Amino acid sequence: MEYTNDDILKECDTLVYEFQNSAKKRLRPLLDKRNYLIAILYYKFGYTEEKIGTIFNMNRTTVSVSKLHTYSLLDYGDSVFKENVNDYLINYPYAFPSFTNRYKKDIQITISVDTKIIKKLRAYRDIVNEKTIANAVKRLVTNGLNLWEK
């Protein structure tokens, strides 16, 4: 079944109404539904975190975390989550992207070089078709370490 962002926005309006009329705001079924709709809006329809935050009347940072829960819980096979969003899974199916690689953070190293080395790095960058000097330096370091390990 094909659906549009208008269908999702109608579901969002219904859910926002449920949140407003709920005595307890942190009920798991409501949170699971909200997280599923947030993930659909973000990944399928390309809404920004700020725009989604406006729709649900919440902070952008909460949206940033919420959009990741859907993939995690579906990947884990959480039966409570699946039960809570079963109607959405049937009516609004979507294969959410994996985000596990996003948490592998690079460590920054700052170095100072003179203009002669910068000119050489720019020339190397252009020869190997890298977009930035930083990428060219990473490539040089990686190649140098590979040679050193042999």
C-alpha cells in the first residue's frame, strides 16, 4: 500500500491529540507510535528535525534521539514495540536504514605545517582527486602505516 506524507501528518495530528489528552505523557504505546512516525517523516519524507519538533511540539534534540529508536527496536525484535505500532507497520511499512556506523567517531589530531608542506599536500590532493586536504592527509597516513606494517 502506497502512502503519502499527508497520511503520516494526519496520524501525527491524531497522536498529538492523544498526547495532550493523556494523563501520563510517557506511556510506552504513545512513545512507540510517536517514534515510528518521527522516523517515517525523517527517513522517508526528508523532514528536518526542527520541522518534526514543531509538528510534535518537542525539542529538536528529542527528535534526534527518537528517530533512531524505531530501527533499534525493530532490529532487536522488541515484541512490545511491534505490538504498539502494529497498525503503523501494516499501513505504513518502511525499511529503516541502519545507523550503527554513525557512532564510530573519528579522533581529531591537529598538526602545524609550513607553507611548503601545504603546497605539496594540495598537489597530492589534486593528483589523487580528494576533495579536501584532510582526506589527502588521511590517505597518506593510511598508506604510510600500511607500508610500515609490512
